[in-house]
Amino acid sequence: MKVKIYKPAKSATQSGRASSARWVLEYELEAPRRPEPVMGWTSANDTLNQVRMNFASKDAAVAFAEGEGWEYEVDEPRARRITPRNYIDNFKYRPDAEEK
């Protein structure tokens, strides 16, 4: 069984990063999703795609996957880049390339 271990990105609707401190273990899809013929909903034969396990650290998630004998893939989080800006930068005049 294949699983994916990753650190989720922060929610786009919230400014805080509280839920991004945990690591998540998810099962990979074994069967493709397809539309249900009667209702048109998306369905899958595999119900394991609904399971998400949270861990405090990457090492704990990897140890759990290895203990169960699962293949795993770890997606490392990208480094967060912060561009420092001042309020006055919103009003600065920046000439276009045509004006130079």
C-alpha cells in the first residue's frame, strides 16, 4: 500500500498558520474516481482516500508507515519566503520599461 506524507499548506481563508505545524499521512488512490451515473457525484471504489492521519512530526509519520510495512513518499515543505515591505511601498512610483 502506498501512502503520502506531507505538511499541509496554510489555509487561504485564514491568516494564521496553526494547522500547518502537523504532518499528514494519506493513502494514494488505487482506483480512479469517476462520476456516478445516476446522480453525477464523484465516486470511487476505494474508501481509504477518505482517511487522513495527523502526526506531530515527520519522523513519527515515517515510523508509523514503516511499522505497517507501507511504501511511503515524503513531500518536503517549501521554504517560506517573506518579502519585507513598508506601507509607503504601496504608493511608490515605479516607471514602466517604456518610460526609461
